[in-house]
Amino acid sequence: MPQVKLIDRPTPLHDCPRLAQAVGVKHFLIKRDDLTGLAFGGNKSRKFEFAFADAWAQGCDVVITGAAAQSNHARQAAAAAAKLGLKCYLVNRHDHRSRQGIQGNLLLDYILGAEVRLADGVDPGQAKERLAEELRAKGHKPYIIGHHAAVLGAVAYVGCALEMHEQLTDRNLQADVLALASGSGTQAGIALGAKTLNVGAQVLGFSPSLGDENARRRGIAQLANEAAEVLKLDTRLSPDEIRNTHAYVGQSYGIVTPAGLDAIELLARTEGILFDPVYTAKAMSGVVDMIRRGVIAKDATVVFVHTGGNPALFAYQTELVEHGNYTQRIVTDQVQAIA
Ligand SMILES: *Cc1c(COP(=O)(O)O)cnc(C)c1O
């Protein structure tokens, strides 16, 4: 399939023995798709290798996308566009995070040269369409990252499933659980890959947002099946084969949970690996809870797919500092350094 090169592959599969011991499970491994290599990495860069090839094949010179103000998708689109010499327009939501200023992913969007717009009181989808019209009138050929790109994203994650399968086989390991933060294409691709390869692992998706869980399972199965058609695979998935929960979202998308913030410190302090507060940390809090409740067996081999998102840490400085009770201990000659 047409593909542009954006990432370094295979991404590492790290063994995490101190984390495994801390959470009480036999093997814990992390597939480091936060290390895809482009502008702080993440799962979107792997997906964009196909979506940007599609834009390229259509002769587009401008890419339009956008999501939340702290969107990892938007930041990686801006980076991919920069690398390929395309202009990137982002129509992000003017939400609680952007009202706090230009930080985290949003800051990176500007540094990467994207034209950033913040939709306030207008539908971002319509704003993107209007922008595309204006650009066409000026003689440009815009590519809006939409449903077809999402299908190609699932295709990319079939590739990731294959990569993990090879890495695990090389180490004589078999995954019992493949866990990840996902509400759509990433899980669709991994579930399709796992079923096609017949690896027998449970794929557990943790949605970053609340919503109709049945509709989400149907959406994931449909993306998987559309990806299967693109890849000419016979495998098909039905919604009841998809396991995805929003039980660990808390109040809503983008609002931290105490268990998620605990997970950030746990990963950092056992393995020196950073998780983000919006996606991976909440998913990890779910994995920890499921191990504790025996839903994931103690003798299991768990592979967690790290989908990236770390730049958001800086946009959540207030919550992190408060939760961890981080204080600045100033050393003067009146105060001892160890106290
Ligand atoms: C976008 C994103 C996800 C979700 O990916 P989908 O394929 O849309 O389900 C998960 N984790 C991080 C860090 C993300 O940025």
C-alpha cells in the first residue's frame, strides 16, 4: 500500500519487571508507540504514514484537521505536514485547555508551523469545510483528514500487531492481554491483526471519553472490517468480539482522574516511562484495577500499547502538582538540604 515514511520501526517492546511486581502480574511489557520518533511520537504518526500517502497521491498541498486544543492527533499532523512540505491548518476546539494558554501540544502546533484556529461556538466540522472552500477558491487542493484516513489508521495498526507478534515470538512470549487506550482505529487495527494472526490474546480497549459503549463497539468492528477489505483479508469482527470500556474515564474526556494521576507516578517511578493524563494513564488505571480484581489473572502476560500523548503533561501542570503535592524546597544556608 502507498505509504510515506514518518516513523522508526519496529518501536521497542520494553520488558517492565518493576512495574509487573508493583501491580502483581507475571509479565508486563510496554509497546513503545510513544517512541515513533516524530515530534514526541504517538500512534497518529504510524497512522499518518498511510493517510498522508493518500493526500500525496491525490496531489493535495494542504492538510486540514483538528480536535481538542491538546490534541495529539493535531500535533502529529502538523509534524507530518512539516516533514512532507505540506501546509497544515488546524481547527481545534477553543476549550478549557486553550483558555489556559498556549502550552503542551498546542504550543508544539505553533512551533511546527501549523495555522491554528480555535473553534468557539461553531461546529469544528463545518469550520473545516468552510476553510477548505476558501482554500480551494485560492487554488489550493486541501485534504481533510476524515473517515478514510481513520480506516487507513486501522490498517497501520494491523502492522503494529504484526510487529508485536514478531517481537513476542522472538522472546518466546505469548500475550494474554493486549491493553491500550483507544476508542477507534488503533483498537480496530490491533483486534483485526490479533484475530488474523490467531494469537489468542484478549484485546482490551479503554476509551478516553464517555458515550454509548455499544455504538463504540460497533464503530470499532466496522473500522476493523473496512480495514480488512482494504487489506483483502477474510477476517471479520463482530461488535460482541470487541472489548472496550469507558469505566475509567471519570467525569469526562480530558479531565484528570486521581487513579490516572497515580498511574502516571507509578509508571514513572517503577520504569522511568511517562504516560499522559488523558489517554494512557486512565487506561493504565483500568489495567491496574482489573489485575487487582482478578479480571486479569496474576499469571498473565500483559502487553500495554503506549499510544503517546506525553506533551499534554505540561498542559496539566496544575493538576499534577496538586495531586503529587510537589513543593519547591528552596535551599538556603539557614535550611538544611535534607529535611
Ligand atoms: C488519539 C490517541 C488515542 C486513541 O487512538 P484511536 O485510534 O483514535 O482510538 C490513544 N492514545 C493517545 C495518546 C492518542 O493520542
